[in-house]
Amino acid sequence: MKRFLIADDHEAVRSGLRAVLEQRADWEVVAEANDGGKAVAAAIESRPHVAIVDFSMPRMTGVEVARRIRDYPLQTEVLIFTVHNSGLLAQQAFEAGARAFLVKSDANKLLLAAVESLLLHRPFCTRSRLTELDRKPSTDGERCHELTAREQLVVKLVAEGYSNKGISAILNLSVKTTETHRAAAMRKLEVSSAAGLVRYAVRAGLIDA
């Protein structure tokens, strides 16, 4: 049996993916998770062949999940699943150790192909994503690359309207540590307000416009 982990904070998405995958008699979803921390724990416990991980989740992004899975290391291939049609995010996903990147709007026609590729330990990326990856990075892309995974997650949560206290509770950090990450991100991005972080988050595909 080929074992799968599905990590997404929307139950309807997890149910839909499970239904598609388990149409194959020899494929089984052995674990689900609704945030990044649980996704890493579930991967360690269940050791799936493939983990399908949403980019935007509480506690840590899908890219950070991919990095944690790679660092253990587990023999698990990671597919980053996202609503964001972004070559920048695809680049980050592959650099973190993911081997497939799929936009959710392409799932109906490409999900099974992506999974089958990963089961053969082959990378998968749509032609449009590969074209974007071959282009010279923009200034925003270069700045994004400078942020750590935790700084990007803090920026994402700021852009979603969370206070420093709220972010600290979500990430299990002290308020002082959250403030340090936020200040570091603002310095690297050369912005001076929360509005600047929101504009960056939209451009980088961390949140929907």
C-alpha cells in the first residue's frame, strides 16, 4: 500500500483529497493534520510515502513543514498544495525539500499525475511554474529569500490581522521573540509599518489580495 498524509486547515479540502486518492485500491490516507506542527508530527509517526501539504496553515507554513520533514530525514516526498499561483513560492518549496508544487485550481487535472511522479521519486512542477522559476528573480523575490521561514510566517500572520500577542499564542513563542522576528522582517524588507508588511505578503503570495 502507498501511504499518504494530507495537511490542510480546511476539512473540506482534506476530505476531497482523501476521496480522490483512495479511489486507487492500493493507496491509503494514513494521517491528516490541520496545522503545520501536527503535520510534522504525523509525518514522523506515520512515515507516509507522500505528504500533500497546504502552504498556508497555522503554526508553520507548508514550506517549513517540508524543511522539517527533510531534516529528520524521512523517506517522504512532499507536495506543496496552494491557492497562490506564484513562481516565488515554488522556488521556496523546492529549496526547502519539497519535490512537487501544485496550485489548487490545477488539482482536478494534475493531482494524480503529481502524486504518481512523487511515488517514482521524480519532481513535479507545471510548465508555467518552471518557466517562472527560470526567470531572474525580482527585487521582491530576492528580499523574500532573505527572510527566514519563521519571519515569513510572522509576516503572514501580521498580514492576516493578528496582533503580536495573537501570533505568539499561535506559534508558541514569547511576545518578545515575536517582536524580534517582526522587526527583523521589517528591516530586511525595508518597510516601516504593518501596512508595508501586508503589501509584501500580497506580492509574495503569502495571503490572498
